[in-house]
Amino acid sequence: MSNLLVVDDDSLVRKNLGRILTGQGYYCSFASNSSEARKHLETQPADLAFCDVELPGESGIHLARYIKHHHKDTAIIMLTSRDDATTVDGAIDAAADGYMLKPFNTNEMIISTRNALQKRKLEILNRKYRQHLEEMLVERTTKLKNAVNNIFLVLSRMVEAKDPYTAGHQLRVSELAAAIFKEYGATKDHVEGIRLAGMIHDLGKISVPADILSKPSRLTKLEYDLVRTHSRSGSEILKGFQFPWPIADMILQHHERLDGTGYPQGLTDGDILPEAKVLGVADVLEAMASYRPYRPALGLDKALSEIESHRGKYYDPDVVDALLRVDRQEVAAILQ
């Protein structure tokens, strides 16, 4: 049984409508003004409300708007004795589901009621269906994100297997880059992109001989030049894969520097992606602050000082400033 609410200041109208509607098996409640209707709906939701346009105090049009906003599952039929364009437009603006002129034709009233209730039912089903689809999309998106994250983690570990002395480097750079980029003002989505790129920014090192990567002394020029190919190699490995973010280009450019002294392309400031600038600073910070086979760890303070001394020359000033705004304890925790 559907619950109906009749809102009209004319007791005779309320009585006649109640007689017609209860005769069709509906349960009816009544209100003589908007205030009574609002109070009623707070405790007894209605499937359909009949609202007289010309109520005392707050008009039926305003009441209809209130109902549509606060009681979305309640259908509305406007009642009026005035057949004019202004009244009709007001009913349409209030998103009413029906419009009836007084005095009522019984058959038209019954048909309009059934149509409004059927429309309400379809709208509720449609809303629930859309909600279900959205929930499914969120669930599948979460699963997809987890799958992508796991794939990137596997790739990261493949690199570490060749270079055990830098185990955890890519993951630490990933966290540092995400923290810096967040402070830089990037959106959550862009932060996620740089986090993933950081996890595999040294992917190209799988093509570099392991004895060079783990060499406990300074590299020769030939060996160093071979290591420098890793950013282009990593980018080439990802070529053809479609990501929502320019991950391949981030990896390609993360060793570029503002003054053009970086590699592999010798790009300058305006040609380097903001993500690559952030990734490059995170990479340098982690490398300097951590132990390497050919030198001891320099420590966080010295690493930050070194980066700050090259602010505007090698490293983007805004990126360096963003790094310095990241909580020092957070940075230290990531580097541990």
C-alpha cells in the first residue's frame, strides 16, 4: 500500500481527495500548510505528495522544492485552481511529477496518481541501479589499482635482484616523490602517478650488467656511460603501454637538469616534465642520504643542503621548496 500526503488548506479538498484515494487502496495523511507537511514527512515518509500551489504562508511551489531536495523518493503532484503559464512554469521548475486543475475529474486523478507512483518507482530503481554500477566500478577500479601496484612492485624487485646494494631505493624514491609532489600542490591522482613511476624509475637497469651495478668502487667512464642508458632503456620497455600518467616520460627524464647538463636528452627547464623534476630531486636525495658500495651515507641534513645549494641550477626552485616543506621526520622515516 502506497502512503500519500495531501497538502491543501481547503478541508473540503482534503476530504474529497482522501475519499477518492482511499477508495483506490491508498493510505492518506493530511496537512493544511507547508509547516505541517514538513513535520509529517520527517516522521512519516510519503510515496506521493499532493501540494496545493496557493498554500497559506510558504507556497506549494516552495514546499515541492523542499520535498525534492530533502525527500528524493517522494513524488509530487501540484494542485491548483489557476490555469496560467506562471503557475505551470513554477510547477515545472519545482520538478513536479504531475499537475492537476481543480475541480478534479476522478478518473484523471486516479490515472495521474498511478502514473506518478509508477514514475517514482522507476526513478528509484534507476537510482539504485546506477548506485550499484558505481559501487561495482569502485570495486573493480580498486582491484585494478591493486593489480597495477603489484605488477610495479614485481618490476621494482626485478631491478633490486640485480643490484642488492640499492635494495629499497626505488620504493623510497617513490614515497619521497609522492610526498614532495603532494606538497607541490599536485592532485591526488597525479600523486598516485608519480608514486607508481617512482617504484620503477630505474627499470632500465635490468639491461645493465650486475657487476657494474654492484661495483664497490668508482665506475670507469665507459661503465658510467652504460649505467646512464638506464633511463632511456626503462622508457623503451614501457613504450606502448597506456597509463593515465606519462610514466614512460617521467622515467626517461628523471636525470635531466634545469641547466641542460642532465641526460639522456640534455633537456632544459621548460622541456622537463614537472613530475620528472620531482622524481629527479627525490632520486638524488635518496641516493645521497643512503649508503652506496663506493661511499658511506651522507645523511639527510647534508643531502638536503646539497640539493638546496643547486636550487635553480639543477633543480626546480618550486620542487626544492616543496621538498623543504615536507615534514623532516616524514622524510627521515621514508629513508630508514
